[in-house]
Amino acid sequence: MVPFDTVLAVALLTAAPSSPAPAGIQDMFPVLRGPLQALALRWEILDPREVRYILARQEDFVADLNLLRRRHGELKNVPSIADSQRFPERAAVNDLLAFNRAYRQHIDVRQPLELLNWWELRVALQETDHLYQVWDAVRDARCDYYYVTVRRLALKRLRDLVGEEAYYSSNLPPCVPLWRFEQIR
């Protein structure tokens, strides 16, 4: 059987952020603090480092509750932080992003010199910038010192950028538009 305080915590967290807190709820802070924090941690709408100051003081209870309600709504259909483990480590992604920026700089330098290819180079820049956004989202998702909510939003951004099929199969595009590279003969 589920304890009443846990059931109440679920009801409080899943209510709309705009709905007013029930009358007298602030007086229940000592009883609800633990279950609310435990549930928020389990649902990944609260980072373990935030426990020190979210739901820490009774006078901030309603404001903190509204914050967690907003997060619950924002993160409802966002991938779990465990998804980030399927992608390359942050150090490797940093190297990929450095290569992306070096390639972009190379195209930037070529563009004013190769006026006949100006439009094609412009498209290559746009593709390079899009790929940067993809890999930047991977880097943010793999950054352990970011709060869990930020990392989950990075996973959502990544899923939106590459599409659900590519995201769930971990089939990420290259860090630069390889299809633009010319083969040396």
C-alpha cells in the first residue's frame, strides 16, 4: 500500500502550475518535504544538488512547489537522463566540435575568395552550423556538472534536431558535412 504522504506528493506535483496550492498545505511542509523531494528526484525534475535549497524552507514551500510543477509539465515527455549514456563522452564530443569550428572557419575563409561557389559554400556553412547544434546538444547532455533538468532538455533538443528514429537508434550525423568533402584523386 502506498503511504498517504506519497499519494499527496504525486497529486501536488502533477497539478497544473497555475492552480493554487491547497489551503493549509504550507503547514504540512514537514511531512511532505521528504516525499516531494524523493518523488522529484525519481522523476528527474530535481537535481540532487538542488535539494539543499528547493523545498528547504517552509516559507518558500508554495513557490518551490510551483517550480516543481512547472518542471514536471516541461519535462513530461522529455527523455530520461539515462539516455545520455548512449552517446559519446563529453571529451570526445569536444574534439568533434573543435573540428566542426575549424571546418566552418575554413569555409568562411573560402567564401569571399570563391565567388562562383558562394551559394554552395553558404549552404555548407548552414549545414555545418546545424551539425554543431546537434553535437552541442550531445555535449550538454553528457556534461555531468549540469543539473539533470538542463541535461534532459539537451536530450530533447537533440531528439528534435535529429528526429526520433535517429535519436532512439543512436544514429547521429557526422560532426561536419562529409558529403561536401571532395575526394582527392
